Amino acid sequence: MEQYTEELLSKGLLQSEDLYRYILETSVYPREPEPLKELRHVTAGHPRARFATSPDAGQLVAMLLKLVNAKKTIEVGVFTGYSLLLTALTIPEDGKIIAIDVNRETFEIGLPIIKKAGVADKIDFIESEAVPALDQLLQNPENEGTFDFAFVDADKGNNWNYHERMMKLLKVGGVAVYDNTLWLGTVIMSDELTPEHLKLGKQPIIEFNKLVAADPRVQMSHASVGDGMAICTRLY
């Protein structure tokens, strides 16, 4: 029987924790590769474990990667590397991931598991603020319109800055996924009811959701899996 942390259960938006457990135990955990399971358990003991991609959201990301036949991907925000490892396990043997995070220390937590899984050579980790790193990529015209997939789970105040750059880096038909877009449900809460530690990120997420919903460059779906994910396909 899987152990559940408060952080994991709190990421689910379903009204019933028992229903969320049912989904995890019936459809998610039985299909979760062993390296991901190991990394999830290692991450559960971290003080900021809530930053990790939820396993049900990860399952959807893996399906999207397969659907677009992703081979060249980019990830903004790595933490201990659950979604990064998931991507590396899903894309082909000659696939590549550019992974950007300001903190290599947390990436190092998951790196031994990534190496043991035999997929570390697919990853180019860049320790940097994401906006300048993305701009650096765009300085090379050969990078424009070449990425199949992007997963963004970083500082929410920069989501629109990331989106603008993804619209240049992604190929037409490429997919960008933005995580935590429902911010534990606080996007519909008054400020008085919003927990103090969630207030800072709430308004930038609300603004991003409005902007991306009105962006004619993408077809989008706002999925209520995990903590909410905005899934965007570049149209032109």
C-alpha cells in the first residue's frame, strides 16, 4: 500500500481525497515506472516536496509526449527531477532535453536515480534563471521552431515571459504545458480565504490564465489534473 503525504493529497483538486487515492491506486501507481516511484519516494522527505510534479499529472505529460512523438524538449523548473526523468524515459533513445533551473542542488537529489535509469545522457542541465537561458537559446536561429514539447513549472510570475519564448522555440504543432495553474484552487478564492503562503503566486497565475486563454497562437485545454495544467498547442 502506498504511503500518502499531506503535500501529495493537497495537490489533488478533487473534493474527495478517497477518490484521488482511488485514481492513484487504480490508474497511476500500477503503471508508474520503478525509477519514477523511487524518485517520488525520495522527494517525499524533502521540505518542499509539494513542488514536485504529481504522479497523475506526470502520467498525462507522458501521454502528451507520446502523442506528439516528442524528441527534442525543454523543461523550465526541475526541482528533484520527477517530470524530467519521466520525459527522459518517454522520449526516444536519441531524444534530448534542455532542463533549466536556478538550483542544481535539488536536481542532484534525483540525479543518481536518473543515472541508474540510464537516461542521464539525454539531459542538458543549465543552472540559470530561465528567461536569460531561453534568450540565449533564441540567439541561435537554428533553435527557433525546433522543440516538440515544453514543460514549465517554475516561478509563476514569469509564466507569460516563458510562454512568449516558447512560442518561438516550439515548432508549429508543438505542445507547452504549464503546471500549477489552479494554485490549489485559490484562483477562485477571495484574498481573505487564500492561505498566506499562496497569496504571492495567486495573482500572477490568474493573469497568466487570462492571457493564455485569449492567445490566438495556441489551441489550449485547461486540465484540472494535479494542481491544474494549461496545455497549449502552437498553431502558428
